[in-house]
Amino acid sequence: MTTDKFAHELVLGDEYEPLEFTASAEANQQILFAQEDFDPRYIENAPLVNPALLLQMAANTKSRSFRLGPGTGSILSEAQTEFLRPVRVGTKLRVTWRVTKEYEKRGRRYYVMVAEIADESGAVALRRDLHLTFTEQKSG
């Protein structure tokens, strides 16, 4: 179930609104130019999407339902990423985010949000575990 909570209020099982997008040639090209990566597999014939574009789209801030509460900040403390299959430019993709674990470390609350990017057939191309924590601005 998608949520309208602030990011720091999420609990186990909460999900963000999914994002659907097409891995366009233009977005891929911007990544390639920014990284000065002109490997032929990302440019010629049926080009592959550069993995950096998938990483960028897996960020929890890409969901329309991501919201920070007043005076809070979000910290990505750790991430593990699996690239499970290549993606071709022009592929329609869907990103989902779900809180799968909560824990405390050194007196601070964390949760793990799993981001997955899948194609129209449901085949997962990327899975990323995002370990998130939050800060609150002290008033006064």
C-alpha cells in the first residue's frame, strides 16, 4: 500500500508510489556525456542503458510520494546494488520502493528500503537496498 507519510514516519511494509518511465536515448546520452563514457555498447545498434541512469532512477526521492517533514533531513547511510539484467534504450520501466526492515544502531533509527526496477514483463533489472536514517533540526 502506498503511503502519504513523511519519509521519517515510514514503517515496515510501507511503499512509495511507483514511478514509470522510458529509458530514453536522450537521458542515456546525458549520462554518457557527463561520465565521458563512450563505450560502443551504450551507443551503437540496440544500445544498452548505462547503469548510472538506473541508479539515478532508483533513488527514493524519485517517487512522487516522497516527502520530507519540516526540519528533517534524509541520510543514505549504506546501499547494496544488484544489476540483474541489461536494459535496452527505449525500454519502459517501473520502479517500486518498499520498507523491508527496521533497526537501531548507536541510538539512531534506520530502515531498509528496497528499490526495484523492472521491465513491462516484470523482469527485475536492478535491485537496491537503501539504508536510510533521518535528522531533525533542533529549534532554538
